[in-house]
Amino acid sequence: MIDVDLIHKALANPFRRQILAWLKTPDEVFAQGHIDFSHGVPPNAIHARSGLSQSTVSAHVASLVQAQLVVPTRVGQWVFLSRNEEVIGEFARQVSLHL
């Protein structure tokens, strides 16, 4: 079950919407180099692209994770972030039905 109000709150911030857009096409947005996007995007790549402080980016990512729009995946000692397409799709359906 999704928390529609929490999702609206998370999406109210333009930078959070930008993060979701970046995570939609990480191969196009982030410098590939040594990064394997099969598990998602490392938070430090979002931090590097944003130009914001690490603590600010972490707070925004935490809001997206709390709203279940982004899923963190731990691989060894690293964490990768990816979009939760199931929750995003359900939210879009609910908005379409009720607004």
C-alpha cells in the first residue's frame, strides 16, 4: 500500500523530482566510467551531479526512500539507488483516478 500524501510531499521538491528523472535513465545522465548501473546509482554519483552538499542530497534521498519512490539496494559495502517503478505506476494510477 502506498502513502499518497507522503509521495505528494516528496514530489513537492523540484530536486527530488530531478533525482527521479536522473534515475530513470542513469546511463544517459551519469558518467559511466567504472560505474555498473545494473544495481542502480550510487548516492555519490547523485551528489557529484547535483553540486549540493552530501548532507542535503542524503536528506532528499531519504525522503524519496521513505515515500517508497526510490529503493536502496546494498551490494557488499555499497548502496545503490533505483526507482520503484511499481509504486510510481500505482501513484500515477491513483492520481489519474482521483483528480
